[in-house]
Amino acid sequence: RKEVEQDPGPFNVPEGATVAFNCTYSNSASQSFFWYRQDCRKEPKLLMSVYSSGNEDGRFTAQLNRASQYISLLIRDSKLSDSATYLCVVTRGSGTYKYIFGTGTRLKVLA
Amino acid sequence: GAGVSQSPSNKVTEKGKDVELRCDPISGHTALYWYRQSLGQGLEFLIYFQGNSAPDKSGLPSDRFSAERTGGSVSTLTIQRTQQEDSAVYLCASSRRSLAGGGVTDTQYFGPGTRLTVL
């Protein structure tokens, strides 16, 4: 089983739609969680950290469920510019520096 | 402010040659990471530097790979006797530990990467 698993997609959604991605992780000792966005042939960029209480940044909402070991990302009112690959990132246990990346979920927002 | 920079942006080399890839982290960031991303694949951890501590080299795929970080800032990743399977994008990231969301977090910021092609 992979340490971090994501549905690769692609998720094809119309502009204005709401879309949600889940990511599961296997190490119950993982401490920090993030969503990164990666555009084609570009470097990953931090989208948002995921806090235990859940957090929201504009149209984006991230949730953490420690009991079931998954994190989620909800995008409301999708824009064409949201088209990208979304990477789930989890730290490996107590070694907080070691990021484990999922292979990403590809989103295409269609006009 | 200035982000993480990497050079060169592209490198084409012949099999068997040595290459050096450079990373300039964000000023004030004590941690520096190297990753590799092959086409259509996830990021693969290579090596981690934190301050003056011994680096974590556990991700280096073979002894042809080595990295240095001089003066706690700039880092160089060296690949000796390159092979075709070394072709990938090599990404550098830096971070500074901070408090957020009720805990300690270590958010990494990535450079644009070096695209290495071994012919």
C-alpha cells in the first residue's frame, strides 16, 4: 500500500462547479498535511496547509480526518485557472521534515 | 521577496558525463531539500539538509549521486557518470519551521527545477 494515495483523475468539471478530492495516508503518526498545486511542467506551489480544525481560504476548504486517515480539498465555484494537478502531502511520522507526496489528482475545469 | 532559484533550468548531457545542479534557497530558510520528478510520476525525496546537522541522504538512489550545502545556503547536487534513467526534473525546496494552526509546521517552497536529459 502506498503511504499517500490519491485518485489520479482526471476530474473534468464545468466552470462554477464544486469539486472535492480525497487523499488517504497510511502512517497514523503523520503530523503535518498540505495541499500543493502543480501546473504542467512547473514546480509544486503550496495551496494550503491542512489543520486539525479544518481551514478555508476563499473558494478552497481543507479538512483532516485523523480517525479515518484522510484529508480532503473542496473547491467551490471552479475557475478555468483551477485546472492543475493537486498534490496531497503528508509528513512521515514524527520526522516532520520528510514530506511524502501523493502522485496527484488532475483537475480540468471546462468552459 | 526572492524565491528559491535553481540553475541551469535545462541540462542536456551525454551518458557517462558528470553534471552539477545548483540551488539557492530562500534567505533565512535553514532547511533545504532535493527531489526528483520523472515524467508523470510523483516527487521522490533525495536528500535533506538542516542547518549544521548531518544531511539525511537516505533518498539518494545510488553512490553516483551526492550533494553539498556550503555555508548553510547554496547547495549543489552532483550526478556522476549519468545514465539515461537519471533523466528527470530535479527540484529543490527550502523551508523554515514555524508555528501555525496550533502546531509546528515546516512548509516547503520549491524552485522552478532543472530539467535533466541524458542522451
